[in-house]
Amino acid sequence: MNRRNGYAHSRADGFGLGLIATGAVSIAAAAVVAVVRSAFDVFGADAVVRMPLTGAEAMDLGAIDGIRGAEPASADVAFDAITAAARWMLLLEGALPALATIGVCAVAWWLGVSLIRARPFRTTMSTTIGVAACLVVAGGLFGQLAGAIGRAMIVDSLASADPAIYETFPAFRLDLDLAPLGWGFALALIAMAFAAGNRLQRETEGLV
């Protein structure tokens, strides 16, 4: 049992916290690699984009006994050429959530290190968690919006040559997932809790 700054933790606790901090760094590194790989895929010669479909039928599923019919929601489509603006939007679709993941992992690493040093209620901790909350909300919501805009750009480009393309692909579609907003609120509450803990810690140290 080690004691520092009035806090105590066992070697098992220290090992667990170190493992969590190391895992957070590994996940953040994996997120960076995923963004780089996505950039190669989006800006490659043969760009494959998952596109939402409108009114397309899945014939193979409809032929199965017990299935009346099926309409696929999306399809992986390989395009000969995509505008640079659409490519950047599609890159942001994956990059912004990855940035949020990196921010949360940075908070987990910093919190793990602070707990190992028996100093969890640092002044910067609440600010760091607050920034991570903003990244989660912005990365999750704006990432979805960027992807929808990128796909709309692709459809608009195809429609200039064949307006009937709207029968296959919607002009604009955004299936908004509000989960990042909920996670952001949760992190914001944790940030407020750490700010309150920091104030209580300073008051306690002042009494001592």
C-alpha cells in the first residue's frame, strides 16, 4: 500500500490504473490510424462510398419463403470520380468522431495518471473533461452532417448528367443519431463534479 498526498492505493490499483491509461493511449493511436486509412480510401483512385438508397428492391431477399419483400437502406458504391469537396466531407465524417475519441482517451489517460499520483481533482481536470464533452458533441453531430453533405454533393454531380438518379439515391439524407449529445451532457456533468471536487480539496487543504 502506497500513500501519497493523503490518498492511498494498492499495487493492484496502480496496475489497473496504469493498464487503463495505456489502453486509452492505444485506442487513441488506433483512431489516428483509422483516420489515415480513411483518407487513403476517400482520396484513392477507386473511392467506395456507402450511399443511402431510395426505392431499390433486394430481389434475392424477396424470393425467400416467409419474406414478402425487402428494400436495402444502403449500398457500397464505387465511383469513377468524386469532387474534392465531397471527398473532404466524407473524410470529415470519420475524422471528427475519431477526434472526439482521441479527446476522450486523452481524458482517460490524464485521469488515470492523476489517480496513480493520488491527485485526481486537479484544476485542469474539469477543463479537460469539458473540452472532451464539446469534442464528443461536435465530432458526433457535425461528422454525421459532413457525411450527409458529401453524399448530397455526389448525387448532385450525378444528377447533372442524369436527373433520374434521384430515383435511386436521395438528394439529401441525414439519419441523425443524438447519442453524441447524450454522451456530451454526461461528460459535462462529470466535469462539473470534478470542479466541485477541486474546490472541496482546496478548502480541505486550507483547513489543514
